[in-house]
Amino acid sequence: MLENGADIRFIQAILGHAQLTTTEIYTHVTIAKLKEIHALTHPAERTKRAALEPPARPAPELDPRTHGH
């Protein structure tokens, strides 16, 4: 569940654990998965990705005379 994006607090509630540390015993997260999540969600990483992406092309302007307006 955790690897599919479920919040650990949600998992804690489902399992009925009073302490988060109890839930953590049962969660095995790989370093690779943590790095992947970090790269997708951390603001600094998102900024880096945005800087590498080509700028979005603006939508073409429609001529109202030819589009029924």
C-alpha cells in the first residue's frame, strides 16, 4: 500500500496501531522507492525537472470568422 502512494498514517489507522512506530515495523520501503518519491514530490526536484522541460507551446489562436463565432 505504501509503495502505491498510501499515507503511512492511513495505514496506521487501518491496522489499528496506536503508535506510528508500530506501523513502521511492518513497512519495508526500499531506498530506490524513497528516491523516486522524493524526485517526484520534493519542490526542489520539481523545479529542476521544470527547468529541463521545454516550454509549453501556446494554443493557436482561433479566427472567430472561421469558427462560427
